[in-house]
Amino acid sequence: MPTFPVYVAAEAKLVIERAEAETKAHLQGGVSPIHLLLALLRSPSSREELSRLVGPEVPLNALEDAAESEARQPKAWLFDPRDSVPFTAAAKAAVSRAFDWAQRRPHTVVQPGHLLLGLFRPPARTRLFGIWAAPEDTVTHLLHTVGLTSDTLAAKLSSLPELPEP
């Protein structure tokens, strides 16, 4: 598959910046996928795009409430609010998957919808009590509880018109 340059839409850049602010607001030491999800849902322009993308059957308010509840869970490490907040490995992987999804479509601009799709983590197989299991991470579970799957979101996203390159 040929590769081509991928740009980040202004709305997607704002989401990534807002994720750091969400992390600081929750006094946590690293931007995680849950902070990316909150940033997607709380940025007016990306929320509008997500609403068009997923349709009225997906309760974005309920998803935001569940994500906020998860983000409020105490974490083991804090940070100095004057410092910039690093992205966790899981958040970096989610952003990387967003770029991968954009290239597969083929879209040349990463939009908030690509970021949402990147939050779906592929299942990792683990062995529990002699049985192979594929546990979901928290964000993937939250997205599934409101009826979103990576397959349906990818299909809807590929039908969107391409944004012009910046």
C-alpha cells in the first residue's frame, strides 16, 4: 500500500491539546486514552463532528459522563501542574492508530473521527485460569456500551468527505 503524507486537522490538534488540560484538571500524571476521549467529547467542533458521524442513536452525553467518572478514579501518580504532561504509551498508541486509520482510508488529514477510531484498542489475548481471554481496555468498553464498534465507525468515517490539506 502506498504511503502519503498525513496532516492533522486543526480540530484534531485542539483535541490533543485539550487532552493535556483534561489530564491536569484530573490531577493525573499522564495523558491517557480516557483523557483523549473526554477532549473529543468536550471540544465543541469535534463533538459536532462526532455527533454527525455516529448519529443520534449514540448517547454522547452518557459516554461523556461515564468517561468523566472513569477519569476521576484515583491514580497512583501525580504531577507538578507547572510541567507539561507526557502522553502514556496507551495514548501514544491511540494517536498512532488514528494516523494509521487515516492512511488506510485513504485520507490525508487526521480528523477527530480518526482519533475516536484510534481509541479502539485491538484486543490483547491473555491467559486467565487456563482460558484465553481478550480483555477490553476501559475506553473500548465505554465505546461498546454506547453501541459503537470500530467496524461501524470505520465504515461511517470512510464515507466522510476528505478535508483539504492545511
